[in-house]
Amino acid sequence: MASRKGTVGGSGSGTAYYMISAVAQKYSIHPQTLRLYEREGLLKPSRTDGNTRLYSDEDLQRLETILSLTRDLGVNLAGVEIVLNMRQKIAEMQHEVNEFMLYVKGELARGLGDWEQRLHTALVRTTPADIVRATPAAPPQPTGGQADGGPDRARR
């Protein structure tokens, strides 16, 4: 299996790539199944200059998810595509939420230093006498038949 595994990215990066035969053997699937997953857009292995498929560790994790969904849960390939797309959207949304939380934390940290000054300028000082209504409220309008010429007027 050593001849079917390589590293790319220069010395020290250690990113491993696996050829289709090694991946098929490792997961007990036919190479045509891997090609089908690629045709369906479920896997996107990189390619060498000679057009040989190379699967990264990330591709293998995705393949494990696909196999788990199909083998263990009985999900068809259309369902697998939906699940994978939803997982990607959830990851993107989680990233956005994390960025927003960092922004809010930064704004709070920045604003705590001058909160007393902003508190005094944001509030208007007043006395309780200023809050009490200066003019009395208008009396409520009568309801029923008297004000509108209803039944009480007809009896008079």
C-alpha cells in the first residue's frame, strides 16, 4: 500500500493522497463506485498531471460519511447529496454565527471602557414632576345609545 500513497506539498507538509485502488481496497468498495460518486458530484478527488485520481484525508472523511449514510441508514444517492449539502450549509452558517459573536464581543469590549460616559449622555435628567402629565386627560366618550341618537332617544 505504500506505493499507492503519496505526499504532496513539499517537505514537512505531510498531506497524504491515496490512489483509487488503495481507497477501494481500504473501504471494500469497487473502484467504479468511487467513479460513480465522483460523477454524481459527491466526491471531488484531485488529479495528477496524468489524470490519476488522488483522494485526500478530507475526501476519505467525506467518503466515510457517504458510506455510513448508504450502508447503515439506507439513504439513496439523491438523499446523500441533500444531507451533504445541508451539512455544508450548517457549517457555513456556524462560521457566520462565530464571526458575528466575535464582532459582538469586540464591540462590547470596546464599549465597556466608556460605558459610564455613554450612559450619562444617552439619558436625559428629569424630575418626577416633569414626568407627571401637565394637562388632564380628556374624559372618555360615552358609549351606548345616548350619544348617537340610539334607542334611549327614541323613548323620550
